Amino acid sequence: MNWTNIQLIWFRELRDQLRDRRTMFTIAVLPLLLYPMMGMAFLRVTQFLQEHPSQILLLGADRLPPSPPLVVDGQLASPVCPENEAALLRLTVQDRHTDRETIESVQDFATAAIARGDYDAVIWFPEDFARRLNAFRRQVDRIEDSDSKENELGKIQVPSPHLFANLADDKSRIAHDRIERILRRWQDQVVREILLSHELPEAVIRPFALRSRDVSDEPFRRAAVWSKVLPFVVLIWALTGAFYPAIDLCAGEKERGTLETLLCSPALRSEIVWGKLLTVTTFSAVTALLNLFSLVLTGILLFGRLMAMEAGLDVGAPPMSSILWLTLALLPISALFSALALAVAAFARSSKEGQYYLMPLLLLTLPLMILSLLPAAELNPGSSVIPVTGLMLWLRALIENDYASALRYALPVFGVTAACAWLSVRWAVRQFEDESVLFRESEQFGLGLWVQHLIRDRGNTPSIAESLACGFIILIATFFGSLYVQPAADWAGLSRVIVATQIGLVAAPALIMTVVLTRRPAQVLLLQRPRWSTVPAAVLLAVCLHPTVVLVAQQIQAMYPLSDEVIRAMQPLADALRQAPWWQVVLVIALAPAVCEELAFRGFVLSGLRHLGSTTAALVISSLFFAVTHGMLQQSLSAFGVGLVLGLIAVRTGNLFPCIAYHLAHNSLTVLLGRVSSEPDSLPGWATWVLHPSGNVDLEVGYTTPALVASVILSALLLTWFHRLPYERSAEETLKQRIAAHRK
Amino acid sequence: MIHVRDLSKHYADLKLGQVQALAEVSFDADAGQVFGLLGPNGAGKTTALRILATMLRPTAGVATVNGYDVVTQAPAVRRQIGVVSGGTAVYDRMTAWELVEHFGRLHGMQREALRQRMESLFDRLQIRPFRDVLGAKMSTGMKQKVSIARALIHDPPVLIFDEATSGLDVLVARALLKTIAELREQGKCIVFSTHIMREAERLCDQIAIIHGGRILAAGTLPSLRQMHGEQDLEELFFRLIA
């Protein structure tokens, strides 16, 4: 790549965007106006909320006891309702709303009155309230025998006053909360009077007071709030700031017809992408920065004012150090979002279409951002490697001055972010190299036409889109299948569920799509006669690699421990596996997935993905599908690695049988090790060379260190052997090889 | 300069199925010649020229430009060519000067040499009066002149004009054809696609009549007339595609 070309394209695009008023408005003007205007609106709304009094109707005033007083001269009595609270209440007092009052008639009356907006809440004291309350007091006075007190008092039921409010309506809910607070105070006074009549101090019901003290310093308390708000705002704007330039630079150029001139220039496609990427990244970063500065400035002024007004908000101005950290972290964030936006926008034929395509990107990213805002979210080995979430938590740690955590997790957070950004850039470059993306034209679309096209124009092997569709169909089918099927209580039920899922939801979609959408099913599913040596070699590799896979799985489990709920939910499965005959376990847990999953993922999905022209990309994507079908994150991570090995075997041998053999051997070893774990004492003497009690609760038997070392060495040798096998390249892979040969 | 052998291109269309945009097309074009691709809309002219310009990859066959393979040596091919098409637009938010300068820089030209070349081209193509006008404010004729300047800035040995006169008024089209003739005199190899018989008759040294992705006839205009016993190119064209 030529840096001068990248720089030329970058600066040209920058100048182009700076001359575009729409972009300038979104990037520069909007952030500068948005937060001050939001601040103004907030102040107005706060004032409105503070000054808005609640309309309360009190029904049954004549049933109130004279002491302690709740209402005096049509107003709430001052001991239960301080002046500042009274100012927020407009009380209307009525004795009754009709001559024949029942709870139902009052509820109908209150519902209608609140719906009309006459009142925000209605409080009703039922018939006999005062009389029954007095009876209750007298009864308390009469009963001297403490043993019979509870029984005697239980006979007198004081009717409950009812508070009617529409809790779905904010105004009504606020009124409910205000009046409820006052009624509770009045209730306390009733209790206090009863206690005093028996010469008992109030401390009888509250022998001690619970006091809470906030030990945080004020700056840290402030930082805790801003550490959630600021990274979220910066990330959202980094994403939004990348959207419009990305659409304009890709779809916009296609629309205006200027992309062809650039494609005919000596700039490589990768140089074009990097030039455009730097432009989008610049605008993304500047948008986020301007928003950050505007928000912080508004925050300092607004919260300063609110604190001066004693508005009861415990939020101060954002810490200045947050600006420094967020600015530093902005480059990788913007680069990641810009690369993603560019790759997606490249697919669009017009700016309008680009907006449709970028919306799913926002919907995918938002949950990752929100994940970091959850109360339980914290920076740990597991969360640090989740894209976007890890970065937000890392920023939160920095803003909260938790530098030790930030330093500890800096490498995984930035490693994952950089890897994601790099993959996104590769994707964007690929989009710019794909003529079907660059020169896509509008064509008539109809469901019938499309189905006809799929069958009529089917190729020898599936297309990339068909492979991806198959992968997603399997994922969605297994997801809904897992929700629909009830967990089986015994081994017979469990085995039926597993086999039905594998055949019906994993193998069937791949087989149907192979028959309907391709011309050479045997070539698609790699079902030719295998080279004899590859099958035993695959079994040997599965055996040799198993200790390493188990170790990796244990490390993953240490990083992302299973919750107690999951362990409890898995217990019946573990029990059923232990009780079932071992050959049935191998048949159901090892053989069925080995055949079905290999047909789907190394057969149909991988065959189509080979049209990408990159074996690595095909392996990674097919392994991702394979991994995600494993449901639990912990299983998925190790399944991804196994999927890569299986993919390598499939590509290098051009045959599915070695893959099935590897998968069968791997699964068999896993279930057999699980069974041995339940009876570690039954291990024969020779087995102690390979296996030993691991001390792990879930897997009580592990591999010994010599077995692990031998595993790594032998696996490396076998993988090298597979890697050196001559193999048949797809047309796209051959072309890529020819181009690479010419570059050299 | 340009050698095309058995070039084919097909793609899948939802309605039509597998569309053969080009079927085993072969031709040669030499330096100092204008090679005309004459055909109706959808004949495969643009597909062939886009393959020569390395924007599309052929499904089969080989094409070389000045000795470089269009698939495996695409960046080298792009240094040898200048492309002007009827659909090529100019950047709305760049002036004529900025645009041509940008592409000159992409071709690795030094500042002073680039400036001199731009002065000369802007005079020759009469762009100077609107050199500081933004693309959005230019007329179609102005845009096409700027596109030609952009294609010529690095003085490429091969020029590709794909329906370059479409949408131009008579005066500008005439000036464009004059420019192409001058370029031929300078020894450039020019591939010129059109569906206008008059342009092909007037300008092309070699003509290939293309229809449905196949070359139906190829040769010099006199040889085509003699071969098919038809003096009028338009009649000859209709007879071939009928």
C-alpha cells in the first residue's frame, strides 16, 4: 500500500465533506446546540415539575377521628404535612360522593374523576372508620393480659382507607406518592397516641434507628454517575458520526457516478478503503469530541445552577480527567465503528438504502453499550474481551480513578477492539473488491422470481449468501427448538430430543438446501471416497488434541464461570448421562452431532463460503456458526477452536469422512472422560500416566502435564501434516493466488 | 497495445437467469488507432470496457493492456489507461482544477510537472474559464471536458471512451471527437464505444460490431463494406444484428 495515495484520498474526502452543509450540521453545529438546548429544556421541565401541585380529593372527612387530626379547616394538619409539602397539594374535602357508598361505587367514581383530570388521586375513608378505630383503642386499654391481647385485638377490624390513583400516569403517580407519605405519618401519630395512653415511649416500636452513611468522597460520587453517562454518549456519537460520512463516501459516490473514476485510478482498493476509513474516523472522532465538550460544558453550568438552587440532585459537574481518558480512547472506538459503517455502506446502492443498512448496525451495537450500564456489570477477564462493552467498562474504571483495573485490562480491551477494527477493515476492503457489490443494479424483485432464480440458476456448490442463510436458519431453528422443547427428565427423553434436534434442525436444513439449491450434492457435502490415511490421522489428531482442548475449556470456564442456576439446570442431564449405557451415550452425544453438524457446517456452509476466495475467512465464519449453535458461551468458545481444526481438515482433505471421524472421536472422549470423572477410583493403574484427579468440581479428572505436553507436540505435527496435503482450491482462491504471485 | 482473447462474462439475473454479457470476444487494438465498439444498448460494450479498465473481472478469457493482464496485474493496467464514460460524473464539491490535480497526484506526478501539464491541458480543452467552478455548477459539456482532462493528466498510452458523447450537445460532441482524433495522431491507442454510426464512420480505424455479447463482424470500415457488400454502415449494422 502507498501511504501517499491513502493520504491524498483522505484529504480529498475530508475537503469534500467539509464543503457539505448537511455533514457540517450533524458534526459541528448539532452537538454545540443540542446540549445547551437540552439543559434549557431540563431546567424548564424541572421547574414545571416542582411547581405543579397535585389535586387530591378526600372522601369521608366526617369519618375521620378527631385525634390525631388529619384535616384541619379543610387543609392537611401541619404535624403530618409540613409547609413545603402542603404547597404541592390542593386538597378538596367531601364527606361522601353519594348516599350509598360501597368500595365499588367509590372506585368507579374515583376512576372517572382521575380520567377526567378533576383529581390526581382520591383518598377514601370508609363507613365506621373513626368508630372502629376508637373501638380498637378502647380494646387496647381494656386488655391487660398480654397473652390474650393479640386474640382480642384481632377481633376488631379497622376498615382500611383506600387510595385511588392511576399509576400509569405520571401526575397521578406523583400525587399518590405525596399523599401516601402524609398518610403514613398520620398512621404513625395514631400509634404514638396509643402508646402514650399506656405511658409507653415511642421507642417501643422503634428501639433503634437505622442510619446510613455514604463513605464516598464527593468527587468519586460525581464520577460514578458521569462514568456511565459519558462513555455512552461518546460511543453513541462516535457511531452516529461515522454513519453519514460512510454513506456519503460509499453509497453517495455510487449514486453520483464518481466511484468509477476512483476505481480506474492507480489507487489500490485497499488504499481507497483506508483513505475513506480515515475520513470517516476523523468525522466520527470529531463528532464524539464536540458532543463530549458540549455535554461537559453544559453539565458544569447546569448542575452548578441546580446545586445552587438546592434541587436535591447529588450530581455535580463531570470530572475533567474524564475528558482526557475519553479523548484517548476515542481513536480505537471511532476506527472500529467507522470500519463497520464503511463496510455496510459499501453494499448500498444509494444513500437512502445506506440508511436502511446501517440501522441494524446501531441495533446490534446498542445492546453491547447497554450491557455495560447494568448494575452488575464490572470490568473482569470475561467482560474485558466483549467488544464495545469491555471498552465502556474500561473507560468507566478510568473515570472512577480505578487505574489498577484499567491497567490490568488495557491489553485485552484494546486487543479485542483492534482485532474487531482490523476485521471490519478487511471486510470493507473485500466489499470494494467485489464487483457484485460495487456495480449492483436495481432489478425487479418478486418472491416467485427469486425462488425461480434460486432453482434455475443453481451452481455446483452453494453461493456465499446461500451458505450464510443456511447458517442462520440452523441458528434460529435450534434457538426456537431449545425454547419449545421441554427439558427431558430421563435418558430416553433426552436422547430423543438430541437426535431429533440434530437431524431435524441441523442436518435437514443443510441437506434440503443442498438438494434444492446445488447441482452436485456429493461435491457440496464432500462425500467423495476419502484418502485412506486421512481418516485414522483425523482420529489420532482428535485424541492428541483432546488434552489441549480440555485445558482451554477449563480456562474458559474459569474466565466465565457457570452460574448456579445453569449448574442446577444441567444437573439432570449430567445424571442422565451417568446412568445411561456408555454405547448409547456415544451414539447419541458423539455420533449424531458428528454426522449432522459436519454435513451442515463443514459440508454446505463451508463449501459455499469457499467462494469468498479466502480459506481463512471461510474457516472463521463457518466455525462461528458451529460455535454459536452450542448455546452456552463457554461451550461456544471452545467449539470455535474445534470448528477451525475441523474446517482445516475439510479443506485440506476435501472430504467429510475425516471430519466426522475427528468429531466422533472428540465427542466420545469428552463424554467418556465425564463418566470417568464420576468414578475416579475406577481408573486402571496405567491410566494414571494420562489422567489424574484435577480437583475441578465439574470435571474431577484431568490430563497430566506429560500428557498435555505430548498433546501439544503431536497435535502440531499432525496439523502440519494436514496443512501440507495438496488440496483443490475454489476458482476464487486460485484467482487470489495468481494475483498474489504477480504482486511478488 | 490491447489484446483480448475469448473474453466472456456472465452474471446471474433474477428474471433472466444466467446472462451472457460477453461471449468469447476477441479483438486487438494498436497504438495510433481508434478501435470502435459499435453496438446497441445492452450489447456488451460497457462490460468489455469495464473489464479492460479492471473494474470487472472476466468469467473466462484473457485481456492485456500494454502487456499487463487485466486480472492479475490490475494496478499496472490502471496506470496505462485513461477512462472517460458517458456516466462518469465529476465531484460536486470540487473545482475542475482540484479534481484534475487530485488524479494527477494519484498517478504520482510531481507538483511542478503536474501544474505544467494541467496548464497545457486546460488551455487545449478550453477549461480555463471555469477552472474554479465547483462540479455541481458545471454543465454537462463542462463536466465531460473535465473528465477528459482527468483521463489525460498522466498522459496514458491507452484511452477508453465509453459512450463518451452521450448526452452532449452537437458542439461539444464534435469538439470531443476532434480531441480523440488529435490523440490518435499523438500515437495513443483508443478504444471508443458508441451506438452512433456516424461517429464510428468518422473516427474509427477498426470497427467491431457487437450485439448480444458477441462480436458479429470486425475490421476496417472498407473491409467490412467489402465483406458484406454494403456501403452504408447503418444498413450493414441492421443486417448483422437482425
